[in-house]
Amino acid sequence: MRFSQIVRALVVSLLCLGTAEALSAQGYKVIAHPSVAADDAPAAALSKVFLKQTKKLPDGSTVTPADLSKDSPVRDAFTKGVHSRTIAAVETYWQQQIFSGKEAPPSTKGSDAEMIAWVKAPPGAIGYVSSGASTDGLKVIAVK
Amino acid sequence: MSSPFRVRRALVALSACSLISALPVGAQDDRFSFHGSINSAYGKSDGLGVFGLDKDGTSDYRAVALLFGYKTSENGRVVTQLLHRRVGSSPLSASEAPIGVVWAFYEHRLDNGVSLKFGRSPLPRGIFNEVRFIGTLLPFYRNGAAVYGETLEYLDGISASRRFELGQHWSIDGTTFAGGFDIRAVLPGETGSQVIRLRAENSGGAQVWLNTPIDGVRVGAFVNNYQTTPNRTIPEASRQKRTTTTMYSLDAVRSRGFLRAEYSAFDGEGPSGKSHFDSWYTLVGVKPLEQVTLAAEYSKANNRLNLPSPVEPIMLPISEDIGLGVAYAVTPSLVVKLEGHRQEGYAFDTSVPTIRPPTSGPPFRATLAPPSKAFYGLASIAVAF
């Protein structure tokens, strides 16, 4: 590999890193089916919902969560913001749950569009998308 | 083999392969889930056989678990786990079925948060019992054998679990259960170790965890009372009494390290008299990097044997194990480990001297032979999907 090719590869890698960081910095918003009454919820309560430790939000709404895929920068931002953990730590948590016969993780959606389509369908669905995504017709839940 | 039978078998195999290949790795949809774990090692000891390792070394050392779940309704699901396990030259290898059904249960969740499990389900006991073969969740190849042994792995019966929120970020996770389970023990004998297989029935117990406001820190207690069988055909006077096993746990896991300690005890009554068994371990780990774990473990097991009168009781320090290990998590689902242990005591696959006969006259005291020791090491890889 010539020197110019190495430099080009490094520049591309840095640009990719920059893109990932930008997406992470872009943040997330929690969305839910319009049937969910809550307008906001504490991060700790949302964490319990997405870790399937409860099915209810503090206002009593029954919800079913879904996650974005593990390599999504939006999931990274959500995991740090809501769970206060890394994705690796949450993955280890799910291994613990799965292999102790307790719980299966939420289903995963591959993109904002897929998540939005899913949240629109079943009453009580809750998920998250990038903060710039269009969420017309959905309930946006503020994280307290 | 007849031709139609061969064709039928090929079709069944093809259908199974098609079903598995059609699923993404670690597949899950809204109803069906499929997960697996492979924990595979090469190990060697410097002399005496210990945990199936000897001085020839062996790569016939693994535990493979496949887990299938199917959601039957919003509140119900069935789960089964198949286990294939090899333990090198240990007599356990010969006593294990090639593939065993270690779980097969139906779970129903009530609206009040209670989870009911019916069938063969993982027995909640301490920190590691339910995940004792899942290498990606263990700092060493296996969890502390002194405390967990080869028994109390699963329950044939019913269990009920629930979380109770106490406020101020305190909570309790409680499980109560009833049923029976298999007891297996690898005991040293005159010609080496042998596997004892028994069955416990009419068992009842509970596991309780108190979760503290500090994320990842909890304390637990386990109690189980059971009757070892067969008992019905034994004369009333010489029947074994019911046995109670207790266990206490401290589990503190933080992002940069962990501290875990557990103590377990039970009383037994065999043909040679009563005994009191207790064991404990302390496990400490630090994570200088998120992917790297350095772990140290000290475990010890004692058996206080009440020998037939007039011989005085004797304390047999069965085993003392010191282990050091390093684990590198390429991802949370792919972990490679290197570990070394020093074991001293009387629990080896190879026959070692244990108790010397009591003196023929007073004070009728048995004595212990000097303990034996062995160093052993394992290099392992663990995958979960």
C-alpha cells in the first residue's frame, strides 16, 4: 500500500468516526403509539421499560418496547442517556436474562423508518429514533 | 439401513438445517427466539487429575447450550435448553448424555408481575447457578466448583417469582419453588473419583435478592429443604433425614470491576455417619479497559465428618483453589480467557490418600493424610449468540 493510500484510508476513517459522533451527538427522541397517555417519563422509568423490568410507565400506561440495532449511533446515544450504561453492558445484561431463562430482549428495528412503522402499529408500542426523524402521528415522550 | 428410512432421515435433517439456516444468528422475532452459547477450552494439569484435566492435556472440554423460546400468548411462553458437555477425563464425561434437556418449561406471567414456571426450569440459586455454562458471563471457564458442584442445577416442578419495589431505589427479587432435582457429586474413592447420582424429591425453597440503591450491588439468600431418594424402601430407623441447603451471596458489579462472594452449607447423613459440608469463594475482578478483565478467585470446601461412635469427628478440608485469570472480550459475545489455578486438598480425579483409620484404642482418633496439590491451566473461548 502506498503512502497516499494510507493517508486516504486514515482520512476516510476519521470522516466515518466524525459521522458516527455527529449522529451520536444528534441524539434521540422516545416515541410511542398515540394510545400511550404519558407525555414524559423519567429516564430511570424508561430504562426499566426497555430492560423489560416493568411493562408500565409511571402514569400507568402499559407499553411494549423495541430497540434499534446494536450498531446504531442513535441506540448508543439512547443507551447512554436512558440506561446510563454502554451498549456492551446492556448486551451482557441481556445475555444474563436470556441464559437464566428470565426474559428475551425487545425486538430490534434496523432503521428509524422501520421503528416508526412498528410503533404506529400495535397499541402500547414504544421505541426511539434520531431526534431529526419525522414522527407525525406519534406520541413523543420527553425524557425527564 | 433401508432406503426409505435413509431418505426419510435425510429429509428430516435437511428440514432441520433449513429451519436453522433460515434464522439469523441469535434469532428473535415477536414469537420465536433462538440463542446459543459455546464455551470451549484446552486444559492441562501438572500431575494429578483435577476437574477432568490431566498432564496429557485435553481439548475435549466444552459446554454447548442451545435455547429455544416460543411465545404462546402475550403472557405465556415455552422455553427449552439443550446442553452438550464434555469434561475431559473426568468420570462426569461418561455419565453425561451426549445432549441433555436441561430446561423444558412453560412460563405464565400474571398481570400483578408474578411469573410462574412449570416443568424443568433453571433453579435460582446464588449468582451463577442459572448461567453456570455460559462462558461469556463467567470470568473463568467455570464458576466456583466448591460452592456450585454438579448439583441443584435445575428444578422439576413449579416456581413463582416477583419483584417487590420498596421505594428509595430498594427492591426485592423473590422466587419460591417446589419439586425435585437430580443430585450429582464427584467424590474421591479408593480407585479415583466417581460420580454419585441421587434424586431429591419433596423439595421446597426460596431465593431472595435485596437490590440496593447502588446500581449492580445486591445481597442474596437461598434456602432449600429436600428429601434424598430412594427412601421408601429403606427401614424407618435408617432413613436419611431431610436436608437443608443454605447459601448467602454478595454480588457487586460496577463498570470497572466486581466483587462476588458466596457461602453455602448443608448437613448430610450417610452410611458412615453424619457430615456437615460448607464451602465458600471470593471472586475479585478489575477492568483496566472495558474489554479486559483481570480476575482472582479463592475457594474452599470443608466436610466435617461425624464418624461412627466412638471415633471422634474429623474435619476434611476437601479443596482449596486459588485461581488467576485474564479475559479479553472481543465483543460481549466473544470472549477469550487464560487462567491458572493451584488446587490443594483431597478432591482429585486421581486417587489420593485422605483419612487414615482411627487408632484401635482410645482416643479412637482418625487422622488426615497430607493434602495433595496440583497446578492446572485453561485456555478457553466463549461465544454467545
